[in-house]
Amino acid sequence: MRSEVPRERLRFSSNLTMPPERRRRMKLDRRTGAKPKRKPGTRPDWKAGAGPGRPSQKPAPSSQRKPPARPSAAAAAIAVAAAEEERRLRQRNRLTLEEDKPAVERCLEELVFGDVENDEDALLRRLRGPRVQGHEDSGDSEVENEAKGNFPPQKKPVWVDEDDEDEEMVDMMNNRFRKDMMKNASESKLSKDNLKKRLKEEFQHAMGGVPAWAETTKRTTSSDDESEEDEDDLLQRTGNFISTSTSLPRGILKMKNCQPANAERPTVARISSVQFHPGAQIVMVAGLDNAVSLFQVDGKTNPKIQSIYLERFPIFKACFSANGEEVLATSTHSKVLYVYDMLAGKLIPVHQVRGLKEKIVRSFEVSSDGSFLLINGIAGYLHLLAMKTKELIGSMKINGRVAASTFSSDSKKVYASSGDGEVYVWDVNSRKCLNRFVDEGSLYGLSIATSRNGQYVACGSNCGVVNIYNQDSCLQETNPKPIKAIMNLVTGVTSLTFNPTTEILAIASEKMKEAVRLVHLPSCTVFSNFPVVKKKNISHVHTMDFSPRSGYFALGNEKGKALMYRSS
């Protein structure tokens, strides 16, 4: 009995030595039942060469070998005929398989793959899809590139809904926050895309550019080793890696009412000055009742420390010195400047400043470094005095009258607002005008203030608009544009005050009741919960100030009350 194992081995060995094209024809012939055709003039390999029972022929030396002959036209014709024969056999085999399929299956394949009866390669090309040629400098491997190229082409939508193409419009008039972003009356409605762009512009304008955390470009490390070291260092430490933000949020300000600062010394005269001591928990209250009072700040009773009475001297303005050792006071109708030495307990009147020809001394400013005293004179003059000796150093002149003035945070510059709506910037050392520009939209100025961090300049005008500028633009540009125009007041802005951390700007008008607002920085938005509309106990505000750590906020009104609020 013959075993099947030797036959399978012989068949396997013969397939290994058989050319691929011949093996393919043999398989097709077995399926169709036809005998394989042999090319004319060819002989089996076992007859031409070594075979069973024949010795193998040794190859000729390399010197005696003949170069291979070039393919002739007959060989090319034979190759073409072989390819045509192979295609014919494949076609016949496919037709044979198609006859066995049901009509429903053939119809379904025609719907899915199309009519590919004449060319199967067309079906393969459709399934493969267009191959996208990648860049030559791509670092992907050949397998990845081939996989990317085998994706089918993107199909077009079957239909297009016209309603999808219509942009949804957003009403800008019925929302108070969106209304502030309108540039003109024609922008009563904006599309969502335009509103998104406008919000992005407002944010970048308020922040002075794109902040680092919002940049799309990511910083990459120089090597992978550095990133691995950072990860190892992070895993080796313990603690709180998430910290809370210390910046003041906008929208609603958490604060509560306190006892008035001058509750132990009530008065009915207008409060002209309220200021916190720069180094102690003391608040100073001065008014038209000829008195300067000092109170200890505790938020509950605010006990009185001392009161200084100045006979026939209604106080126009009172201010601490930079070191907090002196109190300076001016009157509404006198040229005398009173200086109260708090350490010695002495009241020193300065009747006449040498070189100063002003008949009345009213408005003045003290530099933050304690070196200079600036007096606003008449006819557009600004007089710079030495703080220690109270002697005149020099004078500066602007066009028109001086409406308000202030020092920069470093005490090297003086900002002055004129009655013509212009702002002047002076150098303190050389007393030269560095720049001059028109406050946008202002007919004449009323107030001006600078932030402690040297970033902002706020200008208040007669029409109730407060323009917030960048200090660098005020020094370099002849026509600077404000970062934001605050339009929450309708009467002239007479008071402007930044808090020490430059997170809040207080604005007020003495010409209208409850006309005081707190502006959040850097978003330049107004806190919605101050003042409380229902209570209406603020009345006309004439002066404001923040405590050194921004824990308290005080303001004085015409009813003789120094109202005080505390952050909670």
C-alpha cells in the first residue's frame, strides 16, 4: 500500500522549483479542467539539465562564460502572448465563477462596486483610492506612508441645507456687556464669528497683547533627557502642586459696610479729604469744619486719636507726607500751607514760599519718594518745591489752566491735565515737557491719576468718561489710544484713585448722588454690586482712598460722613 506522504513532498518540492507564472496557470487549469500549454521550443528542466539519475553539469569557468544575449523581438512577442493568455484565462475563470452566483448577488455587487466586468484592475484602483504623494523630507516609515495613501477620498455631501449657510446674528443692543463693544450704530447685530473676533480683540486690548498662557506655540525642551529629568524630579517631591489664584476676580466685589471712620467725631460739614496712613492703621478725615482728625482703624468703633482745629481755615485738601510723619493742609481761600509734625505735636504754618507769587494755595500733590511737593498754580503754572525745606525748585507752564496733576509711581515725571482737554508729561529733574497729547473725547479735564505699578494713567473729563491709558504709550505716542473708556458716569469725573495693588480703580463725580464706581483691572469692567442702589446712603462723593493693603476703602461725602467698607 502506497503512502500519501511521499507524494505531498514531491508535489511541494516541484512547486518550489516551478516559476510563479507557471504555477498560476497550473492552478487555473486544474479549476477549468484544461491541460497546461507548453511554450513551443521549451523542454522540461530534467531533460535539459540535471535530473534523476543524471550527473550534474559543472559550470564553465568565468573566463569561458559567454555574456547573456539581449532579448530579441521574438522573446518580447512571446512575453506579450503569455500575458494575453493569462488575462484570457483569468477572464474565463471569473465568468465561470459568475455563472454560479445568484442574480441577486450579482446585482448587489454591481451596485456596490460598479460595472467592472472588463477590468478587475479598475475595481482595485477604486478600492485603493488616490495615493497622496508625501513630502520627500518626511520622517515617516514606508509602511506609514503606504497606510496614509490607502485612505479613500473624502466624499462630498449628498445635499446642502441652505439654512446651515445662514449666519446666526446676535443682538448687541439688548445686552449691556455687548453694547459696550459696539464701535458704531451699524453694529446693532453681529454674527457669531464677528462677535468671537470682537471678544478676542477686547481681551487682547485689555491684557496688552496675548498672554503667555494663551499662546498656541508650545515651548519645546532642548532634549528628551531634560524632560525626563523634570518628570523624575516632579515624581520625587510631594505637596500641593495646584495653587489658588491671588488675583482679584471681576464681576462681584466681596465687601461689607463698616462703621464710619469719623463716627466718634460727627460733623455736618463737607468732607474734603480722607486718607489712610502709609504705615499705620490710622485714617485721616478733614473737611470744611476747620478740623483735621485722626482715627484708629479697626472696622468696629474706629476710636479717635486726635483732632487739630485750624481757626478760620476751612480745609480744601489734607495729605500725609510719604513717610507719614507730617500732615499738610491747605484752605479754600488762603495762601498759607499748614504742616503738622505728628512726632513733635507742633503745627507749623508756611506763610510764604520764596519765589512763589500765588495768592491762594489750594491743590497740591506729594511725590511717593517724599522728595517733592507740587503746587497747582494759576495761569497754567506748576510749582515744584522741596519737601524738606518747602523752597521753590522750579516752575512748569502749560497752555490753559491746570485742572489736575499727579506724580508718576517713580516720582520722576509729572502728569498734568489742562482745561483744554490736553495732558502734559514733564520730567522732574530737567523740568522739560516730554510729551503732550489730547485726551480722547475730552473737552476739558477734571482729574488724573497714575497706578502704583507704573502701568496705567487714568484721565477723567467733564462728560463723565474715564480713559485708561498705558503709561508707555503716553510717553512715546503723540496720539495714544486708551485701553478702555469707562462710561458709567454721566457727570464730570472729579475723583480718581488706584488701589495699591492696581486691581481696582475708583471713579466718582461730586455733582451727582451715588455717582461712584469701582473698576476692575485689567479687564476694565465695573463691579456690579457697588454701590448698592437700594440703600442710597453714599450721596455726593468728594474724596476717596484705599488702605495700604487694600483691605479698606473710604470715601467722604457732603453730609460730613467718612463711609468705610471692608473687603470680605
